[in-house]
Amino acid sequence: MSDVLIANKPQPFGMSGILENPNLMRRGGPGLLAGVLTPLLKPLLRAFPKPRLYPNVPLSVFQSYLVGDLFMALPALQELGKSIDIQILCRPDCVEILRGLGFKALPFDNAFLTRPTFTTFFRTFSQAWKLRGELGSMALDLDADPRTAFWLKIAGVHTALSFDRAGASLFDIRFAMPPEAVHQADRDIAVVQAFCESRFVGPVGANDYLPLPGQPSSQQKANASWIISCWTRKDTKNWPLDRWEQLLEKMLAANVSFRILEAPDGDEGFKDFRQRWSQRAEFMNGSLADVVEQIRSCAGIVATDNFTGHVAGYFGKPVLWINGSSDARQVLPRGPRTYAVQVDPMPCRPCGHRCANPEYKACLVRLDVDRVWDAFRKLGGN
């Protein structure tokens, strides 16, 4: 199939367009490589034998990215599911969560996304090959990741769809991205809307958040406490732990009930922090599905830039989001009560979490505890 660009509006390409909507250059490295390799890859992929396709297979939607990406995409996926039967390709640890929300879900271990090595390439290739014949003829990706287009083709998908941006040339059909769809959730809604309009299945409206069906029980509400998520694998996202300790001291003094999210793969600094606080606060852990359920019934969350803020925002919980190097226009957790604190101005933001500032993590080191505490109080934490 030849490339098709569906453009309801002029595409804002060029430097002015990229500055207006950074989604057009997201994952620039893989996109540049895909642009170079596309003339070689397309004939090779066309030469692959096509699997037998079965009728009435739901539209496959690729969402095997990070957990935060999935929760930002859920409003768009819910809206898409109102118009057409879908199945979601997701991380294996997200299958239970999605099925619990009423979605059809297939596990896809996208190991190459976060650990790009020869080993993970062949591991992900094998995952895609095993899906041949299960995905139907068409699949949608909300992220326009060129690696995803490749995996979908290996999985036997005839037509891969996403939005048009640099490096998206492996997708067969590409929709124009409105310049105003800067936030990732708005971008996802825009892709779904363009898809639905192209198939004449009705318009899709954007929502800041969509609460999940069902509410926490009265017992859960009575026992609700705040969740503290203070560590992530990327150190450039982590507010210093000594600042967290000062914040927790203020919470204890104000009789605020809280639990701290365990970090099973935490570094030595987190292990020392845990040892100091293990007798003073409850540490919560469990599978990803368990953590999501606990966030669903919590009073609110105070988090660094990680997936927990997006989960809480999706459930309509208060979120105090401590941001360092991310572009809040794109990834601020969506929800009815989200409060972000960050150091401004910070000319080096966003940096892709690869700090180049002479003062390492200046965007977080300069963030004062009193300012975070004031934000917590404004959010209703005390």
C-alpha cells in the first residue's frame, strides 16, 4: 500500500511548527534513523509473507509504552471504544489493569523501547512475530513511534496508522496533527478523532479526564491516605531525598496520613531513606495492578515525574506533581485537581532528562521544601 497523508489542516512542519507543537519531533533519534532506513525497509517488509487474516478482529491499538503514557491515553481509548471494537497491545503487567477496566488487551513485551540492545531487538521481534494473524489488517498507534510501525509490520498488519511527524514514514496512513494538540492526552484525542472522522464513525470529544467505572468502597474512603511517590529510575527526575524527608516531617507534624510507595529497584540512597523511615511510615508495594488499585482509593498523591501522577489524575484524585526537566505543556497529569510545582525560569527545560546544566539537576535542587508544602496545603492536603 502506498503512503497516504490525511490532512484536514495544514501541517505545521518546519522549525516554526516544531516549536509550536513539540510532538512533531518527539523521539527524534529513532525518527531520524527511520527516515534514513525507510527506503530499504519498505520493500523488505512488503516481501514478508502476509498471515491469514480472520474476520471480525477488533482494531488493534498499540500502547506498549510506559505506564504513564497508557494512563494519559486512556481517555482517548475510551472514546475510541465507543465508536469501534478495539483491542490494546500493552505491557504484560498492564493486561490485568486494562481488562479490569473493560478493555480487550493483548500482552506485548516492548523491551527494545527502554533497553535498545541486540538482545532486546530480537526479543521484541519474536513477540511481534508471534502475533501474526491475531491483529487483523489495521492497527493504530497514538505515538507515531517508527519502531512501533516496524513491529506492527512484522506482526502482519497490512495498514499501520498514526499521526504525521518527522520519522513516521513507515506508517501507511498518517493524520495531520493540529498545532494546538501539544499535551500528550490532547494529541491522543486528536489522533483518535482523525481516525474516527476518516472512517465516518462519528466525532470524538476531548476530556481532561474520565473517571473509571465504579467508586472506592466507603471502607476504603474511611482509610484513605496520601501516597508519596518519591523515586524513579531516572535520577534526573528525582527531587533530592533530603527534601522529601523535610516534607514528610511537615506532614507528620500536621497529622497528615500518608504511605510511601516502595521502590523495589531503588538505589542505595533510597534504601538508606527507607531504613530511616521504615519505623515511622508505612511502605506500600505489590504488583502494578495492586499499586493502581491503591492509588484509586487514596486521598491523593504527591509524586515526582512518574506514572503515579497520571494514574491518580485519571481517577480524579488530587495530584501534587513535582516537575524538574519535563515540558509540563506535554505531560502534566490530567485531572480535576492537579497542582504542579517547578522552578522557573529554567532555560534548559526540557532536556530529555539528560541534564546538561552546570549545576546538576538545578531544576530540582533549587525547589524549596516550603514551596512544595504550601502547594500541598492549597491542594487540600492539610
